Amino acid sequence: MPGRGKGWGGVGVMAAVVGVLVLAVALLLPLAREHRDGQKTQPVADTAEAAETCKSPEAQTLRPSTADGATIARIKARTGAQRKLIVGVDQNSYRWGYRDPNNTRAALEGFDIDLVHEIAGNILGDRNAVQFRAIPTNERINAIQKGEVDMVVRTMTINCTRIKQVAFSAPYFRTGQQVLAPKAALEITGFDKSLAGKKVCVASGSIAETELEADKQGATALVVPNQLDCLVRLQLGEADAIITDGALAASQAAQDPTVELKGRAFTTEFYGVAMKSDADDLVSRVNQVLAQYRSGGWQTSYTKWLSPTMGSDSAPYLPPNPVYLRTS
């Protein structure tokens, strides 16, 4: 594995996000940044101000903390077989959260699942103290707000709309929207006018749906509840193309050798762990876990699950050094 793929603070990634950070500095005062050596400056900016300006939603989270609060206390108060972290996940996203048919235990596996185990081990002292709940793409926020889950770890992009509905951790993965289509569809070249007259599938409540609504490129939208449903529709000939996160698209291309990514990513996004808006202690604890996880666990998980489909160089997928704009 190339050395520049270690940790979250790769030079290539920092160059990609420096423009966003400069703008955030100008609007919100100097930002606190945690570096790999653990040194921190004091976080600034009021929560309401951050939500109102929303120039960099991936940077509007709480600083790390090991302190227990009301939310974590409720989780730890569960007894017996119920003493588990309840997490909303996907069970159909290859190498992210899925059930391997060759695994006789039918246990959920993948990059997101590894992170869930890491969080459970930190909070409850048992990496396996997890109750997984499969949640459709369009039900992620509802499940959090209704208290059906403690958190969602499901390739969920942090954006300005969602941070008004739920709280997010610092980013743990960098991606962007891309077009996935059959290899035989040579006329489709990416998110451009080559989609005119085509039926493009997107998941309800996804960033892909928002992007397609903003600019249809002459295409007709086919909206389905789950992102994986789009691959099925494509295979059945009911859709001509799919728009989804490039990270997920690469995994789907690995599942089905008849499809491929078309064109480059046309957005820049970051995955985060989503929790209730008032679960400050849980957000801070997850950020503490992520601060430790990036020093080795992140790369180990990437190598195991994602490098076969996305390449051995993890640098393009590393999020920037975390920035914390508020304190609990």
C-alpha cells in the first residue's frame, strides 16, 4: 500500500479541500483542526451560525470526547441481551454492508460494518454488542428521529439539508456522484447530455435524486426506495443508467461485469455517521473513535474490503483532517 494512503491527512486530499477550508475560515473565523499528532486548537463558531451559513457541512460537528452523557448512559443502561448498540445499516451494498452467501454465519460484513464494531467496542466494551437493523435509503433519517436506532452507518452523505435534521460525525470517507451504465451503452459518457432521452434510476432521499432533480440532462428519473434496486432495474432493462455514489457504483460494477462507471464524479461528498440532533455526547464519542480509527483501522478496513473494487491507492477516498466548529 502506498505510503500516501495512510491516515486521513494525505496531501492529495488536503489540496482538494483547501478551497473549501479557506472559504469557511473567511466566514466562520479560524477553524479548529485536529492533526494526526493529537494537537488541537479551541473550536469556535456558534451552532446556529454554522447551520445558517453551511458552506462546509462536513465540518459542522462536535469535537471528540470520551465523556458519557445522557444518550450514552441510556445505551449502557440496557441489560441482558438488549445491551447492544442499535445501528441502521445496509445489508445489500457489496463490500460496505452485505451478507456474503459464502459465509455460513450470514453475518453482515463490509467497510461500514467494521466501523460499527469499532464504535460498539469503544462504548460497550464489546465489538459484537451490536443490533443491526437494515434500513432503506429513504428511511435513514426517519429511523434516527423516531429513535428506532442509535445511529446510522450506511454510506450516508453529509449535506446542508441533512444537518438540519440529524447530527453527523466527522467524515470517514470521501466520494462523489457518478453514472453507472451498461458497458454496451457506448453513447452514455457520464453526467451530461448523453443521458438525454434515457431513464436514469436514483434512490429516494439520496443525493443522486437531488442532483438529478436540479439538472436532469434531458433524462427521465426512475425513483426507487433502495439504491440496490437501481442495479436490479438496470439488469432488467427498466433503466438505462444509474446515478449513485462512486464508491457504491464501483462495488456494483464488481458485482456485475456487464456495467461500468461512465465519466468522472461530478460532486464531492463525505460519508458520516448520523445520530439524533440532541445526542451531543454520542456524536463526540463517535468522533473520538474516528480520531483513533484513522491511525490504522481505517486503512486496514479499506485494504480488506474496498481495494479489490476501488484500487489499492486509498488517497482519493480519504476525507480531510477533521474540523470541529462547535463544542458540546
